[in-house]
Amino acid sequence: MTKDASKSSISDQYSAVEPDLQSTYNQGLTPLHPPQKSLIRITMIIYALILLALGMIAEWVMRMKLGVDPGMVLIPVLLFAALIVFVLPHRIYRRWGYDMGDEQLRILRGFLWRTDTIVPFNRIQHIDVAQGPLQRLFGLSTLIVHTAGTHNSIVTLPGLATADAEEMRDTIKDHIRQDMI
């Protein structure tokens, strides 16, 4: 086996996990780095905890003011919190994909409303690679592409491995330099 044949691309590594679902939801695009699913889950846990706190306050107020039976508010809130923690992260994760071609970056995203964004390299003004504290914990970064124009002039691609985001930034930067020459 040759050295090149033994190396698999990022796309091959991640699409091997769920080949049928991947092609259905992402149209064969490269999925996000797998730890992004855990980051989404942690975000949903934070949302669920806030929702539960608000649900407990609402139930307490309704019990004091209206005499509502215990659990009338909290049980539906608990069910909804379980849904957003255990079901949504996987669904959100698998509905993100990207493809970096020779002349453009394509990003497909969206759970309820799908958005397919194509950014030609010659429209890019500058590129950032950003990391929040939770992203650093998982070794993830967000590629931020600033384009010419005002409407939708900032395109973000979260959930990339930091090395991949930096490599994409450098590749796009090289394309921009070649276009300027």
C-alpha cells in the first residue's frame, strides 16, 4: 500500500461513521469534526437547565396563585428538556456539511430551515479562525469568512478541528493572493 493510499481524507474519516445518513442530509459534503456533537450537547444542556429553572419558577407561581397540581408545568418542561439534550444534538450535527472546492467554499446547514451558502474565493475580504473556551476544550475552531457586500457578508463554519480550520484559512488566503496577482 502506498503512503498516499494509506492516508484517508477528512471527508472519508467522518463519512465512514454514518454513510447513508451523511449522504442524505449533507449531500455528500464533509461533516463537521465529531467532537462538535458533544459541544452541541453541552450547549443544549445549558439551555435545558435554564428552561428547567424557569419551569420550576412558573410551576411555583402557578401553584401559589392558581392552585395548579404539582407537575402540571414541570413534567412537560422535563420532557422537552430531555428532547433537546438527547435528540437534537445529533440531528443538528448531521445537518451541517461543507466542501472547499478549487474556487469556492460551500456550506450547507440547518435543522428546520436549510441554508446552502456558496462563497467564491474572489469575494472574500478576510478570514478569521476563532475559538471559544468550550471549543478549546474539544480542540475545535470556527472559520469566519468575511465577504464583500452587506447582506450575509459574514459566513461562519463552526466545528472544525483547529488544524483543519487553519489549513482552510491558509488555502483560501493563497487563493486570494493568486487572484490579486
